[in-house]
Amino acid sequence: MVNKKDEAKFEDNLGELELIVKKLENGDVALEDAISEFQRGMQLSEKLKKTLTDAEKTLVTVVGENGEEKVMKEGE
């Protein structure tokens, strides 16, 4: 079962990642906290990448009148 945190929206994940990056860029974070924040940032980055990849696949697939899916090619 997927928990609520795993179902966070793309924008929420992106916002959290931006906050982590700012915190790490500031340099006012203890080493242990920086490592933990970095790891969380990498997890968020992977989720964002997967969401974008899935969205791209959805956008290039068109469902025809007969229910058959067709992958759109560039220029169509």
C-alpha cells in the first residue's frame, strides 16, 4: 500500500527539493544533517525524473477511436 507521502504531487516534491538545495548551498548544516538532506534530495530527484518520464510517455501516446494506442512521432 502506498502512503500519503509517496503520493505527493510533482510540485510538492520539486518545492521540497528546492528547499534542500538552498539549505545545502547555505552551508549552515551539520555534516550528518547534510548527508541526510542530500539523500532525501536524491530520492526526490528520482521521483521527479520518473514522473516526468511517465508524463512524456503519456503525451506521446494517442488513443485512436478504436481504442488502439498510437505512439506519435516528431512532426505529427
